[in-house]
Amino acid sequence: MSELSELYQQVILDHNKKPRNFRKIEQADRTAEGFNPLCGDQLTVYMQLEDDVVKDISFEGSGCAISKAAASMMTQSVKGKSREEAEALFDEFHRMVTGELDEKTTPNRLGRLTIFAGVRDYPARVKCASLSWHTMHAALHGEETISTE
Ligand code: ZN
């Protein structure tokens, strides 16, 4: 097993066991639900926007370890960012997991999120890893539900 996949497994396990920002925001002004029927992942993203800054973001739901860990890390990455920065991260993450962006050669702001780069080799897993990001994106745009199908 390569070092990268060991790190990947550790991070996935950690976030799956202790998901960050796993709660409902009662006073959320944006809420979106995401479904990945292929795997059975479903989650709700709650967001509080203030002056175009993501003041708070959280999620609830159930799904596979990858979808849960990705959602946990998505909330950590997006919290405190401006709407524009959150959209830019979504774009970079999406391009990385679909193989359009090579995180090793292209400057990016993904940081620890690059551990998900390996899912590009598993098309079914790309949807698990990107579900929370699509849902966050939908919430920013005022859409209430998204499905990966
Ligand atoms: Zn999944």
C-alpha cells in the first residue's frame, strides 16, 4: 500500500468516526439535500451566510465512509470562506476528483483535500466524494435538492 493511500485511509476513518460539524444549524438560512442513489448516500447541508461569507456550515445524513468523510472535510474547508472562495474550492475539488486538475502540477488551494485525488480512478466513488460539495454548491445557489443521477 502506498503512503498516500495509507494517509487516505487514516483520514477517512478519523472523519467517519468523528465527523466535524455534524449537526443541524437551527437558524440556517440555506439548506440543501443531496442524494447519491448509486451508493445510497444522502445528506443535508446547513449554511449560514453573512455578508457573503459562510459564517457557519454543517451537515447531517447517512452514507458510506467516503461521503461522510468528504462532507466533514468540506465543512471544515468552506467555513469562514467567502462565497467566491467556496465556489472556487468546489470547482477545484470537482476538477481534481474527475481528473481534470492534476493537484501535483497545478497550483490550487485544496490543501488536505488532495487526499481525495485517488478517487478519480473509481468513477462510482467520485460521486460519493463530491456529493457534499454539490450539495453545498446547491445551497449557495438557493436550490433545495440535488441528485448525482
Ligand atoms: Zn457513497
